[in-house]
Amino acid sequence: MLKDLFSKRRRYATILSEQAKKEIPEGLMTKCKQCGTITYTKELKKQLMVCAACGYHFPVTARERIEMTLDEGQFFEYDSDMVSKDPLGFPDYPQKLKQDMEKTGLHEAVITGEGTIKGYPVVIGVMDARFRMASMGSVVGEKITRAIERAIQKRYPFVLFSASGGARMQEGVLSLMQMAKTSAALAQLDKAGILFISVLTNPTTGGVSASFASLGDYNIAEPKALIGFAGRRIIEQTIRQELPDDFQTAEFLLSHGQLDMVVHRQEMRDRLADILDIHAHVHAERRGK
Ligand SMILES: [Zn+2]
């Protein structure tokens, strides 16, 4: 009997703490995934979604990224109505697209457009990992390609924030083709002498890391971002070797020469403006000669 009493009490206590949890209105506080520190979401947003205690970079939406990168009120969006079709008749694909559209308020996994960073005009693309894990479907590839073509026409530097789970399974080879298409467009941009800054955010994997995300004149990453082609487990199984703990992190890639910089989110806008400033001067000098 005594035992029963204790077990009931324990159950009661558990229920209470569950209720207590619910009393914190959802979204008011955010718990850091890395260190567990709880911060007011409002405060966290002011810190650009970086944990003040440990520096963990929370995922941000494409709209938030545009807001924290571009000058206020300076964004003009391209191709916002472009939506994916279901070319292979893949089961449930149209429904999944619809669900992600409702969940994110986006039409696809990338937003493209133009704006200014501290007064420097740029064409910008930002991928959003909430939409089909920012996998590269035909619309993602097409929007990025069109953005690059506009950067060539306008002679504006191109800045792309990538985040991706890789190819879009449901579009098969049409998804893989986007790697070649975007890379070809970037070759044209390069020929035209226009700057491309690629910023890789957590996670940038698969076909995106193996195409445009790695083709920047500058390849920059956010701290601790996971960047790689194949997943860790697949590589370990293939080569039958254990990989280092920090394998496929931004810091590992920087120390092995695959990245130019790892930049804290709170310094990103300043750093981008510095690079744009240097190149604006170089171009002005060239024109002068
Ligand atoms: Zn933290």
C-alpha cells in the first residue's frame, strides 16, 4: 500500500511538471540545443538567433536571413510565384509540396532577389531548410540560375546562402541536372568578371555542396555548419574507417583548405560588406585604366 502511495505521488509530480511546461507560452522562450540555456525568443532574435552562452547558431528562415543581411526595405524579390510540378508522378509529392508551402509561407526552398548590403547592390539567393529540407528541385535550380543571369545583366555581385539536404528525390534526374545548370551559369558569371560569394550554412550537403555552394570566389561558412557530400555513416561504411569527430564541420574544412573563412553570424553582414567594398574598388580602378 505504501509503495502504491509513493508511485501515485511520483506520477502526480510528473503530471505537474508537464503542466508547468505548458504554462510557458509556446515561442516565448527558446532552449539552446547545444548547451540547454533558455533565452527569451525576443532576446535571441536580437542576437540574430545565436546562443549568448555557447555561440550555437540556431537555424534561421530565408526571410529572417534576408532581414539580417540586407539594408532595410531594400529587397526586391524575383520569381516568387514559381512552383514545382510533379514530373515523375511521385507518390504524395504534390501534397508534400503543399504542406511545406503552408508551413513556411514560401513557394519553394529558395528565395532570390536583389537588394543592398551597406549600400552595395547585390543579387541574393537564400535557401530555406524548412521546405523539403532545401533539396534542389528544378525550381530551386531554375531560380538560382535566373538570379545568376540577372547578376550578369546588372553586373551586381551574387551572394548565395545555401542550406540543403541534397538532391530532390521526387524529381530524380531533373534534380541532378540542376547541378550542371547552376554550375554552367556560374561559369558565365565568372567569365563576366562578377564576384560570387557563397555562404554555406548548417547543413549544406549532397548535390548543393557538390555544385554551386562550393564554387564561390569566396566560400564562407557559419561556425560548426555541417558541410559535405555523402553522409558520415555512408563514408564510414564504404571506407571501413572511423572518421574524425569534427569531420564535415566548417572548422575542419577551413583547416583543410576547402573554405576561405568561418564567420560568426553577428559579423556576417560586416564581413560581406568588406568584401563587396574591396571588389567595388578593384572594379572602379579597372574601369579607370
Ligand atoms: Zn547554447
